[in-house]
Amino acid sequence: MTAHFTSITKYGDWPLIILRRRIKGFEDIFTGWMLLSYGKKMDVSSSVDSLSPSGMTDEEIRTYWAAETGSDQEFAVMDSGSSCLVYAIQVNFAEHNTEIYGRSQNPGHRYTVWHSDDGAEWNLLIDNSDNKADNTHIYKQLDSPVTARYLRINNIEVPGGHFAISGFRVFGKGSGPLSGQVSDFRAVRDQEDRRSVNLTWEKATDATGYNVSYGTDRKKLYHNHIVYYDTTLTINSLSTKQAYWFTIESFNENGITGIRKMIKAD
């Protein structure tokens, strides 16, 4: 008897459900929680020059924000623009001017996270004020979702250096319409270097980003790329002797807009 395994990599760094049974596809493991934090406005207590608050919400691993100090007066506030249903929060701390050599006696980041609908009255959401664990990438799934427009993270103590964050990620559900369908999706393969293909498409209405799925069989699109805001993608890792199939879907804070069509690049 031949075993068949499906690789599901779509939205691979978003919350997914781990099931103890055979799954048929992405829909079986997707929580339905969308990324609510991309590009959101951040107000902060202070900033080191060139390390702006946008580094927390740009989904770029190479950027980060750093406060001027590591004191308990440093904070960052996210404005989502409207109230959303928040299910999970991920905080990826960064290191800035850290001088820890060897094993630290106090390795944990100590902080609190608060939520608010009006930016005036705040309610405690996450209390890590006594944290002693060495964990710089925290994912917290809430016991119950909360409705919030603003989220605030307050520093208490950092292991060393400045209070710095590379990713303040929020997952949940918005209340608006879905993004529009993607149109004019095209694939142009480089015939001089067949490892490379350039994909282009028209911007979809109200889209936060796009997910491109592809593979060498139209029923086995196991590879995925998320593209935020932009409308072009170059992939340089194709097999030179095979044709590839591609699909694209748009998404925003309110959900995923389904695939419209599939294209082939010989």
C-alpha cells in the first residue's frame, strides 16, 4: 500500500491547527485568523535614530525598532484603525546594544501587553512581569478573543541593552469586506535561465497582500510565497527541465479571497 503525504506550507508562519488525524487540505488546519498588524501605525516612547517604529509591523525580518533605553518607561502602542477581534499575539524581541557574554542570570524579557477600544481606558491582556524564561519570540494564544483597536506593550526589564522589537504581530478577525479578486496574473519564464520566473498581477481592491502557490503538477502546488502590498514576484529556484503551475489569492484582515485561475509557465 502506497502512502500519500501532502505538504501544506500556505501561511506557514501564521497560526495553524495541529490535528491528530489525517487532513485533506489547508482548510482543515487554518484558524481563520488573519494578520491584523501589517503596516499599522505605532506610537512609541522613544526611538533610536534610523530604527523607526515601522520596523515592528513591516513583516521584514531585517528591520526592528529600538527605544532609547531599556527602562520601564519605554512602550509601544499599535493603532489598528478600527476595532478587531484579537485571538493571538506574537512578539519578536530584537537585540540592540546588548552586552551579554555567556549565560545571563536574568535572561527573560519582562513586560505587559494591554488592550483598549478608545486609547484611554486600558485592560491587561498579557502579564509577563515576572517572566524568567529565555524566550525572545513569544506567541500567546488568548483563552478568549478580545475586541480592541489599540494594543500597548510596556517594558519592565530587558536582559541587556535597549527595549527593541522586530515584530509586534497580531492575529484575529476584521469586520470589513474581503479584498477583490486578482486580475491579469502573468508568468514569464527566463528562457536563458529557466530557474527564474517573473510573476506580475494587478493590485486587488483592499488587499493587504497575496499568496502565490506553485508546483510542477496542477494538483500539487506545495510551494508558497506571501507578498505584502507589492504586485510582482521573482522566483529563482525552479527546476530547469519542468513546467510549473501557479495560482494567486489576495487577502486582507477580513479573510482570504479565493483563487480565480491557474496559469502555466513552460
